[in-house]
Amino acid sequence: MANVVITGANRGIGLALAQQLAARGDRVTAVCRDSSDELEAVADQIVSGIDVTDENSVRGLQTILSEILDGDLDILINNAGVFRNESLQQLDTDSIRQQFEVNTIAPLTLAANLSPLMVAGSKLVNITSRMGSIADNGSGQYYGYRASKAALNAVSKSLALDLHPQGIAVAVLHPGFVQTRMVGFNGDVTPEQSAAGLIQRIDELNLANTGSFWHANGEALPW
Ligand SMILES: NC(=O)c1ccc[n+]([C@@H]2O[C@H](COP(=O)([O-])OP(=O)(O)OC[C@H]3O[C@@H](n4cnc5c(N)ncnc54)[C@H](OP(=O)(O)O)[C@@H]3O)[C@@H](O)[C@H]2O)c1
């Protein structure tokens, strides 16, 4: 039984991860801005009122978790994210900045503040996107989303190196094209199918394969 902390757990992929991890007996602590009935039904503990871009909230989260977690933090899943589109013709730089705040800087500040609660054998998982792959970009646009997820990938590689001495393994995982509100519920797979694949990848993560970029289906993705 692992102690798992998931951000953005009130809906979408984060909720499906919370449901499946709780169902197999892991102790799920959900972090969100606002909870949901579905989350209340499964999470062991819910820390609401946390905007991941608010550094004071994230610092406070370390204190809260150190008080409420029964034992060490085994798995941190940085799942909260935002997705917008900007074309060259309609470049909304505030939107781009906001995506960097949520998709890149927040996972880094969460890792910095919560890794002291982790021990050898713990795992840090950043939910990225295939759209953050530079090698895989065949259709352009989405400046803020692509760049913020590519930056998250870069951040994750450094985290894998920096946290290795503590015995913490790090992965960046693409969930697939998933039927959630983020993509208007269009997508190839359900949140449940995505979460099942992500959990398999998390189970396989260790210090020998730390710093990897995987699709939830197990495919290694190019940076
Ligand atoms: N769906 C896909 O096809 C797809 C593909 C590739 C990658 N992803 C990634 O998968 C992750 C989950 O996405 P999803 O599809 O489940 O999207 P979603 O249903 O839109 O859920 C996004 C989650 O992020 C939370 N969030 C956003 N900004 C936040 C903030 N400032 N502070 C705290 N929480 C915040 C949302 O909370 P609120 O309810 O409070 O807004 C919500 O819980 C994201 O990182 C996304 O980039 C998704």
C-alpha cells in the first residue's frame, strides 16, 4: 500500500487515477482547488483550496502533508494542467505565460517542496503531453502548450538526475488523447483506460529507467 498524492484529482485523468489507485488499496491524498462528489467517494484525504501556481499554497502543502500522511510520500503525481491554443495570428502571451505557470513551474515547485517528504524508492511522475515532444511535432501551433510541456520534460530530466542520490525515480508520462473536459471530451481513450496504462508505467518506474518519457501504452517517446 503506497501513499499517493495526486494534483488535479477532482476530475478527468487525475480522478481516474485516484479511483483506480484507491481501488487497489493505495492511500490516495487528493490535491485540488475544489473537490467533487466523485473524488469524495474515493480519496482517503482531500486537500482542497490549492492552486498549484500559488507558491505559498504549495509551501503550505508540505506542512499539511507532513502532518496528515501516515508515513512517507511514496508517489507524487503532478497531473494538474491547462491546454490552450495560440496561433501566430492570435498570439495571446498571457495565455502562454499561464500555461508555463501551471504546466512547468508548478510541477517543479511541487517537486522541490514535496521531495523532502519522499525516501529511497519513492516515485515522482509528471503528466506531460506528446505535444511537448519537439521531435514529434508535425502540425505546429499550440505555442504555449507545446513549449510548457517541452519545458516540463526538460525540468523532469533534471529532477531525475538531482533526485537520484535520494533514491527517487522520475518519469514524464503522456496519458494518450483522453476524453476529458480539456479536449471537449473528444479523444481516443477514456480516462479509465488512460489511468490503467499510467499506473502500469508508474509500477515499472525505478532508478534504472528514471528520466524516461513514456506513452501510457508503454511506447518510449522521443524528446
Ligand atoms: N486529455 C488529454 O487528451 C491529454 C493529453 C495529453 C496530456 N494531458 C495532460 O493530462 C493532465 C490532466 O488533464 P485532463 O485531460 O484530465 O484535463 P482536465 O479534465 O481539464 O483536468 C485538469 C485538472 O487540472 C486542474 N488544474 C488546472 N489548473 C490548476 C491550477 N492552477 N491549480 C490546481 N489545479 C489546476 C483542474 O482543476 P479545476 O477543476 O480546479 O480546474 C483539473 O483538476 C494535464 O496535465 C494535461 O495537460 C491530457
